[in-house]
Amino acid sequence: MSEATLIKDAVCSFCGCLCDDIDVEVEGGKVQRVKHACRLGSSKIMGHGRIESPMIRKEGVLVACSFQEAYDRAAQILLMANKPLMYGWASTSCEAGKKGILLAEEVGAVFDTTATVCHGPSVIGIEEKGLPGATLGQVKNRADTIVFWGCNPAEAHPRHSLRYSSNACGRFTPQGRKGRKIIVVDVRETRTAKNADKFISITPGCDYEVISALRMLVAGKGDNVPEEVGGVSKADLADLAATLKAAKFGAVFFGLGITHSRGRYKNIDNALSLVAELNQHSKFVIMPMRGHYNVGGIGQVLAWSSGYPMSVDFARGMPYFNPGETAACDLLARGDTDAAMVIAADAVSNFPRTTAQALAKIPVIQIDPYENPTTLLSEVVIPCAIAGVEAEGTAYRMDGLALRLRKMVDSGFPSDEEILIGILESVQKQRLLKANEEA
């Protein structure tokens, strides 16, 4: 019987926190225990039921096949399509993303990430205004005032407060929670709000108006603010503005509650302006609460590869980016794509119903370790190794810091990167065979 091996300070590849203090005990080629991770991260590292072999749909039924057969069928689907969609990429490594971009260029696909249905508006807002950001370490060590706006890290990022924000003890914040003022702005009282010093309940869809009122109060133009804005009294807004101005180091974390309410990217634009104006009185930073562990990383890879962070159309032979036209849901809603590859994401569970129905009408290739609703309508299903557990790679934390994921056990499955290389080689081989036949 093999001896147990303790892997210290591993990185958890679950959410955008990318906690790097995880201890993993491996014995007999399997993960036996996980320490320091939250329940969600621990569950992923421990593993659970997975897709056991590649599958191809024949006569309406998915049947097992070899990996090479799956690569060849996937390549055939991509080559036959006029404009294939390659969507997902948030829960895999940057190295896989690089190979995916090469494949998208080869077949003239639209390459889109899960940011398009989550923090896409944040990306556009940041493009317009710039980001006064910081690392999570700076927030931990310096922030005495923290605002959570439209997000609930207590449930979505369970260790965020303990490691990086409200409850963390830093170099210049040794008192931890007692030395900080925590403010939550949301449409309902969440678990995060129950840990706050002040909870501001706003009317749904009124984030832009509330931010605008705060900007006026910060600028000393309170006479122009009505007695109530977005369900919040002027007195409460004035108190909040005074608290923010008095901060020594403030941090604003925002989530989908603000990116997907009325106003969309303009809400982010306005919030960035508020933080810029607060920096005239104090030191303030702002950061989106990115969900999947590498959704920020694929945006980085796509940006330095093509010039654009998401929704990039390679069908013209050059990168083209136009949100609202080249985003995955828009393509599906218009019927402007005739094949799809979904990798490291579950499109059916997260897309609007009409676009999920449109996805069901075209051939779909799925690359994922686990069965999910997208599997049920896929033409080709290819299981892969789990990045950060069974395959190494690079991922970007929500603050833009790149961390190295380690391989802890061997699953026998190929990594996403290896699968994409296999499909790319099959595409090139089939294209060459066709050219030789025509010649």
C-alpha cells in the first residue's frame, strides 16, 4: 500500500478567489483529505461522478468511442459549419485557452467566454473608464472600509471574507473585522448583509440613480439630491457618503446584482466614476467579484492574443468584436451560428431559455469532466482532466494575479489543452485530405 503524500499550499480551482493555502492528502493515486478549503472547493478537489469515456451520438443515442474518433467527429462538425461558436473557457487553464484561440482562427469561429453572461458589462465599463484596482492582498492588509454592492460572497465566494476582506487580519489591519466598517448595498438582505455594519436596501434596477446621488453628495452638491433615491433616504445616502470619504483605504466589490440590473455597463461606468471621485478625498479601489476561477484569465489571454477580451469573431480572417452582435446569446438568438463547442461551462443551464433551445437545434461538442444539461443535447462529448487537480496550468485570480495550478493526481484523462490539440490536428488533417482530393 502506497504512503500518503501531503501537498501543501495547493491552489483551489473553484472560484475567483483561487485560495492558495490548501493542503491536500493523496494516497493510492486518489485525494483522501482536503484541509482549509470551503465546502465547494473541497467537493471539487475530492471529486465526484464523472463522464467515463468519450461519446458520439449515433441514431439519436450517445455511444462510447475512442478519443481519436471524438476528435475527428468534432473536427468534422467545425469544418462543416459556416460560423461555429466556441463558448465557455472559464473553468480551464490559460494554456487551454491559447490552443482554443488557435482552433478558432483555423475554423473561423466566434470565440466567447462565460463573461458574456456575467461580468461582460464590467469589462465594457472598465474599457471606457479604466480600473482603479488593487490586489486582494492590499485590501486584506490596508482596507478599513469595504463595500459589497450587488454581491453575496458569503455564499458565492465562501472564503473571501476570511482571507481577503471583511474578516481578514492584515499587516495594517490587525484587528480584522473589529477594525473595519463593512457596508452592503443590495436589493435584499443576504448572509453577507447580516455581517455588515450597515445594510442599504435599494429598489431593484435603481443602482445607477443611487450611485449618481452618492457622487453628488461626495462632490458637496447634496442640495440637488431629492429626499429619496432608489428607495434610500437622503439622510442614509449622506451618512454613507461621509463614511466613504472618511476611509483611510476603501474597497468596493461588486457583483452581478449591479452588472445585470437596469443600466448594465453604465452602472459600472458610474461606479468607476464614484471611486475616482472618492480618490480625491481618500484611497479607494474597486474590483468585480469574478465567479469561475479563470474567467478573468481567459479574458487576459484573449485580449493579448486578439486585442479583445470576449465575444471575438474570427470568421472574417481577423479579430472582430462588437458586443450585442458577436456575443454567444446574440448569435444563437439570431440563428447566426450553425455549430457550437462548449468547453469548461454549462451553456444550457446558464443561457436564457430561447437561446438554449436554439443551441439544441445545432450540433454541439462538449468538453467537460462532468455530465450536465449541455451533455443531453451534445453530438460529441469528450471528458477531460480537471485543471488544478489532475492537470497543471495557469489561472488568474479575480484581482488579475496569475497563479500556477498544480497537478495532484493522475486521472488518465487528457487535459483540455491536449484535447484541443487533438481536434486542431484533426481539422488540419481533414482539410489537407480534402484539398488533395479536389486537386
